[in-house]
Amino acid sequence: MRVANKTFIDMVTAKRPDVIISCFGRNTSKNELVKYFGSGGIDGPSGHVTMGGVPMRRVNAFHPSYAVNYYPTYSCFRRLLLLEFCHAFGVWCGDWQEQAWMDVLREICRDKAQALRRAELAGVSKPERDEREWPELLDSIDKVFEETDFLQDFSDFKTARSTLLGTDMNWLCCDAGLFLQQMSPSDPRALPLLRTTAITFQNWAQKMWAFEGPPLKQNDPLEPGMFPPTRLAGSPFVAARFGLLELQNAVLRFLRDMNFSYVRPNPTSRLDTDCQAQGFAFLRLAKALEKILERIDED
């Protein structure tokens, strides 16, 4: 750490950059310059600094490992890390503008980091995501599906964009995917969560494919999936404009992926859950929604 800190200070001294992004803790060193340029944590301020009379802008961030390795299931930290790097480049380019949602995200991350820190001080060395958060997260996604008729009840791109951004649907799906990938079906704590997920998926599938037809029946034990893939092959949606059609297809792919996350090790066993497959299903939906938002902005 001492060598890393010295290397950083040597670089700043030699380069005198216009902008510095602080990603390491200022409390990790006794070096005064390291403390001066170091990160103030998730809720630390950005601002102007000087070195040898040369003005610089310091953008406050935090160590990437906090978001990627230490607390990988909280997408808000990843969002904030990306935001602050964009912040630094925007300041350097001279066209950065703060927006209200940025402070909201910083506040969310600060509150979450403080809660996790309290858990650590209470004796949990590295708190895992609280299982009680899963029903709330799943309910939030279910509510968006319910209120938008599975993301198809949009009259135009503007309404679709406003709803997706207003509900944070892509980030809800990202959180769900990261959450599921940390779970294991063999963990007793995961069983009630997986049962809740299975019930919710069944409700989604029934609403999607059995609204005007016979109820879906569970698949033949010799076939993959909770429901027959052929029954889920058709699209119950009405025709839509191209961009909105992409939304519909993203939802259909997600539900079909979820269907295949249920497997039977053998014909006589019960359905098992592939948590990794479910996690990837949510993450793929999040990625698809993000691409659709980008395309709507371009149009």
C-alpha cells in the first residue's frame, strides 16, 4: 500500500492533471497528500484542490472492489461507480452537468453503505444480502409487469421511456439477477425465496399464455422446463411498432429463460431451480431494457 500511495503521488506531481478521480480511502495512509487527494467514501464531496499552486478538480468515488467484489449484489454501488467515472470525464471535457437523479442515487448508496457498515459493526464480517429484501424486490418487478401489462401497455416511445426510467425496471432486474446468483438451492435459507419465485413465475406465465386459453399445465417429467416449451413458443402480444416490439420480445425471452431454469434431475424427482440460470435471465432482461432505452433516445 505504501508503494501504491507513493506511485500515485509521484504521478500526480509529475502530470499535474486537470481532473483527479479519488478511488482509494484517505484513511489508508499517513501521507498527507494521500489524505488530501483520497476518497471521502461513498458520500464524500467532490470539488477543487490545488497542488503547488496548480488548481485541479477532484471527483470523489470509491474503490471498485467495494462494488464488484465486496458487495457484488447491490447494483446501486456499480451504478454510482460508473456515474462518478462519467463525472470525471465530463468535468475533464468541460460539459458536465449535475442532475437531480444523481444526488438521489448518491443518497441511496450512502444509506445502504451505512446500513451495511452497521451490520459489520454488529459482528457480521461481511453481510450477505438480506433474504427479506427478495420478496420486496420481486414484488416491485411484479408491480411493473402488472401495471404495464408486461411492458406492452405503451402508446408511444415517450411513454415507454418515462415508465422504464421512472420505475427503474432495468436496475430492479439487475438487482434480482445479482441476488439470485449468490443463492444456492442447497441453502436452507434459499428455499422459501425459491418457492416465492416459482409461484410468481407461474402467475406470470399463466397471465401471459393462458389469458384466453386453457390453463398451463406442468411439463412432462421427461421434458425440460416447468411448462411445455411449445406452449410458450407463441406470442400473445398484439402487433406493435418496432421499438415497442423489442420490448415485447425481451419480456417473452425472459419468461422462456425462466421456464428453462426449472429442471428435473430425473423423471421421478421434483423440479429443481437453477439459480444461476434465473440470475442470467434477469440480467439479460436488464441488458435488453437498457439497449431499448438507448435506441429510444437515439430515435
